[in-house]
Amino acid sequence: MKSIIDQNKSTYNALANEYDMKVSVRKSYNSGLVDRFIEFITTGKEVLDIGCAVGLDLENFREKGFLPTGIELSEEMAKLARLRNPGTNIIEGNFMELDINKKFDAVWALSFIHLFPEKEVPLVLEKIKDYLKPGGVMYITTTKSQESKEGWVEKTDYQGGYKRFRKDWTYPEIVKSLEKAKFSIVDYRDIEDPYHKLHMVFIVRK
């Protein structure tokens, strides 16, 4: 995993400014995603955004009256997230090595789970579950694939030819992983983003 984490960190550091430039395109779309999710948050206002990138959804949650905390592997992404969200707690580091010692009402894991090999995902889901209060909910998305595969993939929608590790999930695979982790699926949708990528969008409850 160390080589995967190190390479992904390097790639996202290099692409941080380009991510930031795409915020204007994604702002309204992501705000709508957050609106849908908050209908399912029933225990309070504390949200953990895992892989918060440049902080767009931290901003969306703040604007809707929630209290977000961000985790981000890339230092360059975290810098931009702090500029967008002054005063918000944004923690730099590898999610799997951090211990926040806090429970949250919701976890936002947008385009996060595919950064791990499939064999590591049970541990990732268990750690997310540990951060949730009883009755807490998680928003988890990844692009929809008809073929199960994983490996090093170039980010062709960004400049520079940078590679990162990526797992392509099929619908049955991710459902099986969520159920094995004992999450209850309370909502599912296929949603196309502004760049015409089709995402599987799950809302699950602890």
C-alpha cells in the first residue's frame, strides 16, 4: 500500500490547481448531491469528508449549516481547501493511518473507495464505520464499470499524463462489500456528472 499511497499523493499534488479550476463547473452539481444526502442525516450536524480535495464539498456543507471536517492526503489540495474554508478543520494524511478520536453523524466519501485495492476495502469500510455514530450515514460513490479490474491508470481527463492506482467497481461487487461490512443501503442512484461520467451513488446507514 505504501507505493500506492505515495504515487497517489504525488499525482494529486501535481493536479491540485487543475482540480481547483474545475470547481466552477462542479459547484452546482455537487451542491445538489449534498442536498440529497442531508435528507438522510438524522443524528446531528457533524460531517467527515474523506478525500476532501480542494474543499468544494466542505464549502457546500458549511453553506447548508453543517459542521464539516476534512481529510486530505495531498498537501497541495489541503492548502486550497483551507483557502476555500477558513477555520474548518482539515487534516492532512493517509486516512488509514489517522486516528481522529471523534464520532460523526455522516461520512462523505465521494470518489474515494476506488483509490484502494479491493483486498483493502474491508478495512477501509470498517474504519469509516468506526467514525460513525449509531444511526449515522455514509455517502459513497465510484464510477460504474461493467468490468472488475484494478491497477495503475493515467488520469486522461487532466493534463500531464499522471497515473494513480484505481479499482474499477461493478455494481454487484460494491453491494457485496457494503453488505459484508454490515451497512444498510437506504438509497441508490446512477448519476452522470458534468463530465459525462456515470457514477454509482450509495447512501448507507450504520
